[in-house]
Amino acid sequence: MPTPSQATPLDELLRDHGVRRVVVTGSATEYCVDSTSRSALSCSCDLVLVADVRARAR
């Protein structure tokens, strides 16, 4: 399964705009948030994972 930076021009856009920090939020931590976070780290970006915004099973 491709990561967000492989399946989209995300990596190129971040580099072209000089983005150094990525803030990640989301509701599907099992895949989407996890893969986006790993992708941001592989692009040498600083990562901020907003844990309080994630959905939780009750």
C-alpha cells in the first residue's frame, strides 16, 4: 500500500513550499494517521501528532 507521499505529490509540495513541520490529526489511527505520520518523518519533517483530536472506541 503506498504512503501519502508516494501516492500524491505531497512530498514535492512540502519541499517546494519550504514546509518543515507537519501537524497530523485524524480519526483512523490504525492506518491513515500512522502512515501519514511515518511519511512526514521520512521526508525529514518535524512531526506534531495531535492526540486529543483522534477518535476513540468506547
